[in-house]
Amino acid sequence: GIQYEFSFRTYRRYCLPEEEAAEILMNLLEAGVAENMHTEDKEKRFLRLQGGTVKNQVVFRMECAYGDSRLRGSRKGSVLSELRMLRRYVKELGGQMKVLRDGERFQTEIITPGR
């Protein structure tokens, strides 16, 4: 299985429309689960999802195990292509998105302006 950790301690409700927050969170969750499925060692599978409000911005972070590229298969429908679509959506909202791959970890950070 996958070890999950969710934290939204500093998130203020209604600072981002619910539909927009839900769209971002669902995409991050789906990408994290999919990336974990490409991790051969089941003991290393994890997904950490955090959300918070800092000043006038909403910040979402997702960290998960970085899967083995040999297990990915075709590029179509890959995690990275899903994240590209999410990046466009975040940009439409006036936000920014960073994706980092570091050894066995995969991180995504999204910052959007609050409403």
C-alpha cells in the first residue's frame, strides 16, 4: 500500500473557490498515486499532501515516491502530462507551479493568489 499524510492546518476556507481548490487537490492526489504505482519497492511508497494559506496566497504541496522510469510505459497519459495540464489550469488562476524530482522523491508546489 501507500502511506498517506494529509495536513491542512493553516488552510483558511473560502480563500480560494471550492471548485478551484478541489480541482487542484484531485489532480495532485491522482498524480501522486499514479507516480507511486511506478515505484517497484512497495515499502518506499508514500504520498504527502499539504495545504495552507500564507498572507494572501494559497499554497498546496504534494510529495511522493518517484517511480522507476522503466515501469512508466507510454508517455501519453503519464503523470508528467497530467501535471502539464494542471500547470495550465494554475496559470489560468494567476498562480505558479514548481515540479522537482530528487532521487527517490517527487515534489510539486502550487501557489495561487487568494480571493
